[in-house]
Amino acid sequence: MSTHIKLPEKAIPLLRYLDEHGPLTQKELINTLSLPVRTVRYSIRRLLEKGLIKKVPNLKDMRSIFYHISPEVADVEAVISEELAIQARA
């Protein structure tokens, strides 16, 4: 997993929500978290770049994609704590 990519502030609640309720589509994340479309798209892109989430095709509707926590991420709360510590130092 890459650690040099700083996550946007809104990516943390999105990551936590995916951990608790995933896998979810982008649309489900936007509607549930009440975040702007651009914010969710940007957060998803950064989480993908950092290797914290993965894409899975929606086999019932191939136009949409499910996002879920990467299998390599053993403890999401530890990742979030580390990210919050990095943000606090910045």
C-alpha cells in the first residue's frame, strides 16, 4: 500500500462508512453521506490510489461499480488513526 498520498478530509468518513456498510456504489455513497458528487469522486480516486479500496463490477447492473475495503487492509480504524495523525502534524 502506498503511504505517500495524503487523503482528503472527507475520505475518512467515506472509508469508515464503507468498512461498516460496504460494498456500495458511488451513488449510494453520495446519497447516504450527503456529500457533493465531486467530493465523493475525488475521495474515491484518492482511496483507490492509496490502495485502501477496490472496485468490483456490479454483476446485476454493469453500468455501476461497487467499492469495498481492500483485502490488504486488516484494520481500517488503524489506517484512519494513522491518517489523522499525519494530518495533525501537517
